[in-house]
Amino acid sequence: HRGRTYLFASAAEQQKFLAAPDKYCPVLGGNDPVVMFHEGRYIAGTPALGAMYKKRMYLFSTPAAKTEFETNP
């Protein structure tokens, strides 16, 4: 989906994903939204620095970016 490979534990989970993939994928394709907002650049975030907001996953490239987002999403 959008150039990324996703693996699933079962065919049922794959079908659930395929029915609405953007619902399950990180926002901005996993790129850091704080860097995008401030610098207009796409920098990959990491799952270790992920945060949920309004039932969507956001990934960040630095702890500072994650903290900034959590303070003012």
C-alpha cells in the first residue's frame, strides 16, 4: 500500500486491512508530522516513537518531535 509492504498473520486480517488501508497505516506514511509542519520535509518516523491521536498512529523521528506533538497535536 502506497509503496510499503505490510504482512498479516491471517488472510482475514489482510482482507480487513485491504477494505480500509489508510485506517490502519500511520499518518503521512510514517513520516514525522512535526518535521513536515516546520520544515516541509519528509523524514521517516520510528514505531518506537509512535503516538495515537484520534485513533490514528503518528510516528516521530525524535523524542522532541513526539513531545511537541503531544503538547499541541
